[in-house]
Amino acid sequence: MNSAQLDRMHSGKGFIAALDQSGGSTPKALSQYGVEENSYTNDEEMYTLVHEMRTRIIKSPEFNSEYILGAILFENTIDRKIDGQWTADYLWEKKNIVPFLKVDKGLADLINGVQLMKPIPDLDELLTRAVEKNVFGTKMRSVIKEANAEGIREVVAQQFKVGKQIFQKGLVPIIEPEVDIYSADKEKSEEILKEEIKKQLNLLDNDVKVMLKLSIPTVNDFYSELMLDPHVVRVVALSGGYGQEEANEKLAQNHGLIASFSRALSEGLSAGQSDDAFNNKLGKTIKDIYTSSIT
């Protein structure tokens, strides 16, 4: 584990850029960027185009360590290069931005009001590659749609079980049990979720470090208690479908909670924009998210 990266993630000012759209969400991300599905004919062409989009974001002078602490990448991205360097190395060596890797394989079907992660059969091999590519940590997502205590318990237990495997490889896992922002009982789900997270944190060995990525809570500062746990490097928030402005407003009301936004980060960016227009839009977005993250 890179101690300089750990210190930066624990105490640095800024937020995490989520650039980890995977196979299922890549066409939508490209479409929002102005690249339609008729622009590519197979997965390799699609991934090349999305890497070009991510490269444009990462290489922008506005995408810098003054505002951004880390960036979450898709598996295909860590195997590609920017200006001759592996993407993770470029982020850290050129930008001083900590690289993370999305490791989950998507969501299972809805059972007990939740969607667990699908099995990750090649996880150990993927983690080995991540270490070789100088990745600092990982991210994996589950979804909670109902305040079902049994389902939420299963989600958190699965997340921490896999998280411990990840930490044993020398990586810091981002535990992401997302609560659906449109859930009818979102606040109740968050209450159950926090208690289950606290139980799992109490079971960890003293040296284990994790990060938490959670939906912006219904009750402001609801996760402040988790930020004080010695196992927790940082608590970050997903935008969860909120638009950029609303996500920033809600985030700003939660002290110590920093952003890890995907859609809200790339909103308004387009392949057809000039470099000046692209950088200006990205710069404004980054500064707005940063301001909301340092409250």
C-alpha cells in the first residue's frame, strides 16, 4: 500500500472522480457525451472511444490535484495507456491523483429488497493485475431498494467479506452499498445500513482500512459517526441519479462527506465541444463539486 496515497485519501481536500462506467453503462455514457451507438460496431471500438473520452477528461488542465483526490477506473482502462503510461501511473505520476479500480461484475437479481453483487470469479487475478498496475484501491457496488433488514444485512456482509479479501492483497476497498434515492423508505434503509456497517467495522482486525461510498443521506450528517471509525479512511458520496446541481446542494449539507460523482461530473461535456469549451465546462463542474466537498 502506498503510504503517500493513503495519507492523501485520508486527509486531503477534494473529491473522487468516478470514471468507471463498465460494459452495461458505457453506451449510455458515450451517448451523453455525444457519441451514438452507430459510431462503433463492437466492444473493442466502444472501449476505445470511451477511453478517448476519459483521456480527454484526465488530460484536461482543469482535472488536477488541487481539486481531485482520486479517480475510479474501469478494468479495461487500467490496461490502456495515456501518453505512453498506464492510466493509473499517469494519474499518480503526472497528476498526483490516486487511482482506484472498479472490480464488481454487476448486480444480481432483486431479492429481499436488495441487489447483491454478482460473483466475481476472477477477483484474485484482477487484484494481482491491479497491484502490478500500481492501483491504490478498489470499488464495488450493491444496491438497496427497500428497508429489508435481512437483505441489507446480506449486502453489507458480502461487501465486507470481499473487502477483506481485497485488503489482504494490499489494496484499500471502497465499500459501496448504494441506497436507491427513489426508495419509498430510503431513510429507514439508511438507519439499518449504518447499524450493519458499524457491526462489520467492529469485526475488522485493527490494521484493516476501508473506504465507504454511500448515497447522500436523507438526514444531514447522518454518517458523521462512521467518519470517526479508525478503520475508515474516508466516507464519500455517490450522486445516485441526482443532477449535478441538486447533488452538490445535498452534499454541501453533509460536513466531511466528499463527492465520488460519475454522471454529475461528466454532465454537459460533449465530444463536439472545442477544447476551450470542454475545459471551461469541466473546470466549472469540478470547482462546484469541490466546493460542496470541503464543507
